[in-house]
Amino acid sequence: RRSSLCKPRRLYISFSDVGWENWIIAPQGYLANYCLGECPFPLTAELNSTNHAILQTMVHSLDPEGTPQPCCVPVRLSPISILYYDNNDNVVLRHYEDMVVEEGGC
Amino acid sequence: LSLQESLLLKSLGLSTKPSPKSPVPVPSVLWRIFQKRKMLPPTDKDLADACRVEEFHVPGNIIRVFADQGQFLHQGQPQRLLWLQNGLHNSYHTSSQGQGFELRLYQPSRVALRGLASHEGSRRLLEERSFAQLHKSLLFNLSGVAKDWRTSSRNPGLVLEISVRGGEGGAALAAGGLQGLCTSIDSFLDTSLLVVTLSPEQCKASRRRRR
């Protein structure tokens, strides 16, 4: 049952799968991950929950049909850097924020 | 492009899918920055600020290097240089005849720049070095000169001269031409421009508050 709890799941994005390998120099791909899982009552500390989520799980436990569980969302993300050629064959290094899910929470 | 691909490109701040024609080697400065970020320990990864280039202490999330595009300049014309870099780090370039070179860096007055070498009297010598072999890069501390570049109108640029050392030029001429000597140093004269830009869409000032 623990594995059904809200947490990051592995998702590898391969740039060659989308046919970008001729203009992206590095990386070839990266681990982006995604969040999935339950936010059951009572919420444990490891679920990084907000106060509102605690409230919502309580209401859900009393009225499961009327109020859904809180969402399982990324709560800590990290950037990635991509090296690529632009249309004039210049090399560009670009940093993108919030591209890797490091931690999930309710 | 499929809809998904164009939306994904757009989310990465690109309007079209680049199609490089003759890819150049990755400039070492970019590769070093890229590797440094890649090697961050997982616990520090989210601390890296994607909207700041720590290496240059400036805000920005895009670093672009414009490779040297000066070759098309007519031979014999002065070539504008931004960076004197030994093309291959740690390799040693010696002129074929073993001559030494002298390098001088001048700050011309605005008038002199229009005529360049013709106004030798009105330029100030900043640096003077001689070398037979060029090791790595030559670095000059120009912070004093750069201080008065604050307004573009006061930036007459700099003039860099590389000449054959002392009387060796005459011997070189006799031996078969100064041009031959100069081609031996041509291989490591390089001009590249590195520009850091901040993309406002991707570096939103008001960030969603994180828990």
C-alpha cells in the first residue's frame, strides 16, 4: 500500500525519441519524473502536505463521494541545462527552471 | 512539426526547430559551465539558479557564443578581435622559422581609431609582451581601461599588434616573406562573442511560492 502513496515516479525524456538529436548537443535525454499516488487520511509527514491538504483528507475521509483526496503534485523541482545549436550554428547553453521533479507532496 | 512538438519547442522558448548546417565544436567555456551544473550533487540541484549565470555574476538563462565570423574580411584589413585565444589549449605554436613575436596592446584616441595605425602618435601603449611559443591564452587585465567604457561614445576599442620580434623581420623577409610568418600565428587568432540574455518568459519574477 505504501507504494501507492504520492511520490515521484520515474520518467525519462529522450530527445532522440522526438527527433531532436541533430540540434541538441547534450544531454541526450534526462530524468524528468512525474508525481503520482494517494494522499490518504491521515497524511504522514513524508507526504510534504499543506495544511489545506490535511483538512481536505479529513473531509474526504468523512465524505469520500463529495470531496476528493488532495492532489499529488511536485513540491521540489530542479533545473536542467541544455546545449544546442541555434539556426545560425552558434552554440547555445540554456538553463530551464523546474524541469526535474525531485519531490512530490499533497 | 506535430502540434505537440511545436508546443514543446515553444515551452522551451524556441519558435522553430533549429537545423544546424555545419555544427562547430562546443566552446570550452560553455562545456565547462554545462558540466559543472550537471555534476552538482542531487541535493544541491534545485538550489542552482537557472536564471543567473554565476560564472559571470550576471542574471541570465541563455548563454550564446557567436563563433568567429571575421574570415570573410579582406586580407590585410585590420580584424576586430575580442579574445586572443590559443586555439588548442596547452599546445605550443612556434613559427615555422622559430622567430619570436612581439605583442603590443594600444588604446587609440577616437580620431586614431578611424585611421588606426596611421595615428601611432596618438595612442597609448597598454601592454607589451614577446613570445616564441604561445601557451594557453594571453590574459590582459583591462579593468582600468574598461572603466571609462561606461559610455559607448568613450569606447574607441583597443588595437592589438603582433609583429615579428625586433630585427628578425628583415631576416624573415629575406628568407621568403613576412606573410609566411604571419600565417603561422593566424591559426590561433580567434574572435568570438559570448552573450548572456535573460528570457523574461522563463524567468518570471513572481514565482509560485514553494512550500
